[in-house]
Amino acid sequence: MDLYDWLVFLHVLSAFVAAGALTALWALIFGSRSASPILAPDSAIGFGRVGGILVGAGMMGALVFGIWLAIDVDGYELWDAWILASLVLWALSVWAGTAAGKAFAGDPVGGRRAGIRFQALNSVGVLVILVLMIWKPGA
Amino acid sequence: MLAAIRPDSVNLPLFLHVLGAMLLVGSLLAVALATALGWRRSDDAAGLSRFSLLTLLYGVVPSYVLMRIGAQWTEAEQSYPDDFDPAWIGIGYVTADAGALLTIVSVVLAIFGLRRLRRGDGIRLARTVGVISILLLAAYLVAVWAMTAKPM
């Protein structure tokens, strides 16, 4: 494996960790509906904490290895429109994810609606980044 | 560069394949995480077991189907020659097919586990499903490596 192979692998693996942990957090949201919660509050908080850490680690890894790739590969530049759009969406997603974590951790019941809204924003951002990574408009 | 060597018709099936794979990994992660937490929190082991088994049924199964259909569609759109048989596609098939088998076993265990949980039992079945999920996560880590590094 050369450097390019390693960078692609670590970039995609980081994206899988972030998107996977986001999916796990959606499972937690469905599993802790206030009408019929499956999980005890302590379990939900423990699950959410690990999920949040994994989302953060995955997002950070995807950014670092993605920028490294854009610099390393001759065909891509950091100022390509689809890469710039991805960076803006990355920042928006991280902001929304942080806000979701704060809303859920601050008040799991009262902050639930706001937390779900921010979590949805975070997820849509990651989904659009995936679309940009596959289609690479303008590349 | 990658976009230049990939036909546009591949993008949609590839997107569905990757999206399905991400949802699959996430659902398996939720099952594994709930199982691990259940080992540490015996007071909520039943709730965590129920959560992990329901996540397996409602999350893992549909995302596996999306990933697998996307993979087959992507390969069809790539129009590879008949003698094109690289190791990375082989690794993908092996992990997907072995994953299907283990997922079917997990579904059966989950159905029995959920029934037993209603009677106050079934935690051991949920933990078995959790261990299978960890094995599947390890297998899919290898698959992600194969799909990205593309060993010939």
C-alpha cells in the first residue's frame, strides 16, 4: 500500500465511523422515545456519550485525511468547488452535532426536540457531503 | 481523478451501496455498543438487550439489503470484462455473503431473544447477537480496506 491508498482508506474509514456513530445515535433517539423508552436514562446517557465521541473522532479524521488527500493528489485542489462546499458542510455539521450533544446532555427531556433538530441538521450535512464525494461536481 | 475514470451511471448505485454500508456499520455499532453497556450495567441489561435486538431487526437487515443491492448494481454499471476478477471484489463478496449468513443467524436469535425477554430471560441470546455484531464489524473493516486500497 502506498501513501495514497492509506489516505483513502483512513479518510473513508473515518467517514464510516462518523456516519456509523450518527446512525447509532438515531437508534438511541428512537429507543429513548419519552412515550415508551426502552433504555434506562443512565444507559441512554452512557450510549450517547460514546456515540458523540465517535462522531467527533470520525469527523475529525475525515477532515484531516481528506485535506491531506486533496493536497497529495494532483487532480484535486483544496479550492475545488465540491471540496470547498464539503468543508463548509463539515463545519455546519460539527456545529449542529455539538449543539445536539449539548441539548441532549443539558436536559434529556426538555432539550430532546432541539436535540433531534440539530441531530437531523448534522445528518443532512453528512449526507450531502457523501453526495459531493461520490458525484464530485466540477471535478 | 477518480471521477474521471468512473462512468457517471455508476454514481447513484455507488451512493446507495456506500450509504447502505454506512447505515449497516452504524446499526451494528449500536448493537455492539448496547451489548457492551449491558455487560457493565446489569441493572438495565434487559432494556439494553431489547434495544440491541430491535436495532438488529429494524436497522441491520434493511441496511444490509441496501448495501448488497447497491453493490450488485454498481458492478453491473461498471461493465467489467468477464475475466476481470480482482481480489478486492472477491473480498467484498466473501464478507458480504458471510455477513448475510451471520445476519440471518442473528435475526433468528433476535426473534427468539425478544420472545424470551418478555418472560424475563433472553439476555444470553442478545449477548450472542452482540458478539456476532462485533465479528461483522471486524469483517466490514476488512471490506472497507479492500474497497479503498483495491488490492489486485
